[in-house]
Amino acid sequence: MNESKLRENYKNIQNNTFKEITKILKNNNYDVYNNLSDFIASIFNVDRSDMLSKSLDRDICRARWMLWSALYNFYEKTYEEIAKLASYEDNTTTGSGVLQGIKKLNEEMQNSINLKDKWFQVRQLITLGRSPHNYSNDFSKTMGYKPQRIKVCVPKDVEVDIIKE
């Protein structure tokens, strides 16, 4: 292959493929999705990649369902949107499968204090991420929150320099 043909192919990739990738990334906030799925995988002690697999292992299924439930309840994703995010390689998830998983998780949470505690941890993390006063975690960075006002109590004989950025 000659250099000019390679250069032409690269230009076509830039014009077509990168535009499609950018469009997909703009439609989905993958930072929040990745951080949330990492956190849920860690509290269930499973790999995040296993959550996207066909595995029927009890902990993996529960972690997968909890991720789906969080996306549905807190990020207002539809079942079909969640199914698209959850589909990976040879594993295709449907909207009805997402609905069944969320229902199954809710049923199991009625009888399991451990699952309720994990759900509480996920809720707390998402709530912290949405708080405009807590802007130092990964979730709030992607949502663009900045503090509007900071109140500082300064003891006597202490000098404070204010730097505006």
C-alpha cells in the first residue's frame, strides 16, 4: 500500500467513524455509567465485565439488576436505553429483560437486609454526586456542578487568602 492511499483512508475514518463515535458519546454519559458500574461491581465483589456477560451467578445477576435499577430510577433511562448500554458482544439484552431484572431485584430486596444495605450505598453515592456542595467526586465532575457560595468560619489571628479561579 502506498502512503497516499493510507492517508486517504485515514481521512475517511476521521470524517465518518469519529463523528459517529462522538454522537454516541454525546447521547450517553459514559463517565457516570462506568463509575456507577465500577462501584456496584465492587460492593458485590464481581468484575464489571462479568456484569455485562450472560452469567447467571447470583451475585453477578444482582449487581447487574442493581445497575439497571439505578439507571432507571435515578438517571431516568428507559428500559430500552438500559438494554442498549447492557448489551455487549454476544450478549443482547432486551427492554423486557431489564424490566424483569429490576422487578426481581425489588422482590429479593424485600427479604434481604444485605441487598437493602447495598441499594442504600448506591443511593447515597448517587445523592452525593448530585449535591452541588460536594464537587470532589467523580460523579459530580461529569455532571458539571460547581459551588455557588462557600462559607468559611475563620478563627482569630488567622489570615485567609481568597483566590478566584
